[in-house]
Amino acid sequence: MSWDFKTDAAYQEKLDWADRFVRDEVEPLDLAFPMGMFNPLTGKAREVIQPLKEEVRRQGLWATHLSPELGGQGFGQLKLALLDEILGRTSWAPIVFGTQAPDTGNAEIIAHYGTEEQKQRYLEPLLNGEIFSCYAMTEPEGGSDPKQFTTKAVRDGGDWVLNGAKYYASNAKTASFFIVMAKTDLDTDPYKSMTMFLVPATTPGIRIERNVGLAFDTEDEALHADLRFVDVRIPGDSVLGGEGQAFVISQTRLGGGRIHHAMRTIGQAQRALDMLAERAISRRTQGTLLADKQFVQGYIADSWTQLQMFRLLVLQTAWKIDEYNDYRKVRKDISACKAAMPQVYHDITQRALHLHGALGVSNDTPLAHMMFGAETMAVVDGPTEVHQVTVARQVLRDYTAVEGNPSAFLPTKRAAALAKFGMTAPNPSPSEPFEGTVPSVQTDYPWPGSPAAAAANAGGFLDEAVQPDAELVAQA
């Protein structure tokens, strides 16, 4: 859609509905079913949550970013961003609305690169919310650097055989299939040597050594697997997008995942700002409200400003993705969002936590979890520093090096300006005041530096009484 800082009325109605629906129906799920987002819906959870998903479908807000032929609404990334600001307030909302990570990114690359058979087998049930998926890329030794990956896939007849290890494979224990990046050519450029594979979770040879939790997670809540692939045999048609294309595909997948994280983070940062403001106008200390303290006013002003700047960056980036339909053209913008995201989230949350005092660091508020969430956002889908390097390199491509003095060197620019206007020297400021600009109180005094003042003082007899008052001169 064209965008001029206004949302069209029809979609704004949908956003207003989503805001009420999330507040009244979805936010309570975080407390009733904590950490259950990526488990198959059974029992009471299915009884409560499945009708909510159906209501979202009736409202036309299920998987809004995907095209209608893929089961979505074709609204694009900008409209998704406006919706994700609301969904980001709660852990369950992306599940209820069909926009949860990592499934959104995984769905996008299957939609873009999958065969019709792969789409039918994996994409359709994924979009219907019937199954979960796992993106298995990072490794124990290489982290997220593909040049260090050691997981290999070799041909054996018409099949491929996978061997290797993957680490922090999110949702592996509940996933129905894995998207695995493996080396298929050991003798070529590392960025062209890897291939993506779609691997059913029931394939023999896949082992979860253990599930790793994040801070605050219990052992049962751990969702990030240490995976092993031992002689995992898969059919030849398990390749996603073609041999040697894994790096290109991963950039599509991670580009979408990064901007989606940023969209949802706006909601979390707004939540922290809401808590900060509520505390400021509710809590009294030393005889006044916290809101009356200038330090606190600074917290609020800085938080609101940071959030607005970040939000506009994210929305503009989403608009560019829709406009160009090419993540490569928006790489700098996405990296900028990813680099800014954890700092904005951290800063606003830290101020809110600090203003809540002991309550803020307790488990009676979500603020401590949110602080850790901010740091998590600095690591997932590439650390902040990697994205800062990407932004810097992309920015510098638009500049040209100069020899000698910098292009802003004033002597050179001054000479050019004088030549442009046929001058030999800059036109000096007038030594006499412009008519009507001098306060009347000074009319009897010679203007400092004027010929009259020089003449008056020629004999050295101009005494202090006739010198202009310094304060009046300054005012003039």
C-alpha cells in the first residue's frame, strides 16, 4: 500500500480489533499457559486457543504477510509491522495470529524456493498452525559463521546422507521437520558450497543430545537443541532451492526473521514505556510524584523519543521490502533495525525496571525477563556488531575517497566560492550599525570601531564616561 503516515481506515479497524482482542483474550494466555507456545495444542490449551485462531481467521488476520495462494492475506510487510506492534506485547499472540518465529521465516523460504510437493507436504500444515518447524543452521564450533560449518551431506545413489552437529536449534523437540544447512561441495567458495535440506523429524539418525534453555527457563521449558545427525539418509528431492544455494536462501530467511523480530520488539518496548509512565504518575516519594522529578521526566522523554525513532526506522524498512520485493536491496536497513533493536528495548526496559525499585527486579513484574529479552535480541539472527559492520560497509559504498585535503576543507571551498562570484576577498561585515537597529540610549555615543570613535579618541581624551555601556553594546 502507499503510505503517508496514515493507515487506511479499513485496516485501522482491523488493528483496533486486534488491539482489543490481544488485550482481552491473548495476553492472559501468557499467565495461564506460560512457555507453552511451541508445544502441540492438547487438552485445555487446545480447548482455549484453537477457537482464538479461528476467530483471527474470520477477521482476515491470519498470516497476513503471505499471499492468498499461500494461505495468507497478501498484506505485505508494512501492514504486518503495524500488526506485529500489537502482537509483540505477548508471547502467545504470534502463535494465535500465525506469525510466530521461526515458522514465519521458514514458511517464507519454502514458499519462495520449495517445489510444489514440498509446499504441500511442509508449507500447508505449517501455515495452518498444525505443526512446528526448526531451522538448524548454527554449529557448536562455528556458531553462525558459515565458513566454519562442518555438517556435510554426500550423495549415495539417489539419496543424500547427512552427518554433523547443530547447536541452539530452536523448537527442535516439537518440530515436525528441520531445515538443515550442510556442506555439499568441499572444494568451492564456502558461500557456494552449502545446500538446504528439508528433513522430517522422524528420519532415523537424528538425535537430540539435550535441550538448552535460556536464563529463567526450567529444564522442562528448554527449547534450543544440541542436535546430532548420524548417517541421516534422505531422498534426493529433499534439497530446498537447489544445490549450493543455502547462503542465498538463508539471507532471505534471516532478513525476514530479523525485521519480524524488530516489529515485535516495538510492542515490547511500548509495554515497558507504558509501565514506566504508569509508575511515574502513581508512585509518590519525598513528598511528590515520581513524574514531578526531572530525572524521571528525562527517562520518559528519552524513552518515548527512542521508541519513535526506532519505530519509524522499522516501518520504513518494511515499506522498502514491499516496494522492492528484494531483501538484498534492503540489507542495510534490516541490519540497522537489528542493531538498534536491543539497545532501544534495553534502555526503555532498564528505566522502567529502575523506577519500580525492588519490585522491578522481582518476579512480580515481567521487567527482569524483558531485560534479558533485550540481550537475547542482541544475539539471535546475528550479533549486533555483525549488523553494525554491515551497515557501515553499505553506507561507505556511497562515498568516494579524496586525495589531499578533505572535501570540507574551508580554504579550498572559500577560494571556489570567491571565484564563483568574481571576488578577491570575502565581503566583510559592516563596521557601522544598520540604520534603526541601535538602541536610542546609545545615540550619543560613538559606535566602537567607527571613524567617529577613532576621531573622538585621537587625542586620548575619550574618557570612560563616553564609552558605550558594555551590556548595551552586547544587547545591540
